[in-house]
Amino acid sequence: MSHIISPFRRVEVREHEYHFDSIIHPGSGYCFDADAEGNIVIDPHYHECQTASLDNARAQVAAGTMRERGYVTYTRSYNENALLRCDCRATVELWTHTNECERCHRLYNLSGQSLAPMSQWEPEDVADLFGVGNDDY
Ligand SMILES: [Zn+2]
């Protein structure tokens, strides 16, 4: 029996950055990853490059060509679609009104309810879903 293994959910992520804004070229500058306490976090894979950039940013602040905006926190969010365990045991992501299992070709709606095979659908229903002018699919 098919069933939802992971429900639809809205995911919110908080990200922290530290900014330096150019005074000479508004809209440009430096941006570094930061931790939740506002400390700049240097990525060890890019240590040399990021450290040089940070030194340059601080030198420009001292020279008056850059402004230290400081710590900025962003919240971004995205939808995580529900996942369904199909009768054939494959996983099906429920992202649209008609979702097909890649393994057994069963169809499910966005809520995970099993749909009749498309061969049993009325032709106009198939045209509505997959016909010309339908931007959903
Ligand atoms: Zn299946």
C-alpha cells in the first residue's frame, strides 16, 4: 500500500553574512559567511583567497573607500515536496497534480492518492493536463 514517507513542508533557513560596501562603486563590495554570533567564518578550502579579500576590505575601510556594513542575517525559505512510497517500493516525489512512478508508472495526485491509469481517462482530461498551452507540465 502506497503511503507518504515524508510530508510536504516549508523549510526556513537563516543565513548570516558580514558585508563591506564600496563607497566608490555603490552596489559592489565584499560579503563573507558569518556565524550566528556575527563572526566572519573563513572557509578552510579558500583560506588564502578569503583572508586576502578580508585584508583588502579592511584596508579600503581604513582608506575611506569602503564602508563596513557589518553583520547581516537573511531568512530564505523553500518548499520541500512530499515523498511517497509507491506500491512497487520506489519513491515518488509529489510535486504536481499528476505524479508518475518512474518504476511502475502508477499515478498519484499531489496528496498521494492513487489515480486511475491514464488509459482510463477521458481524452479531454489528458489534453487538459498534457495538451498545448498547459504550462504546468
Ligand atoms: Zn511504483
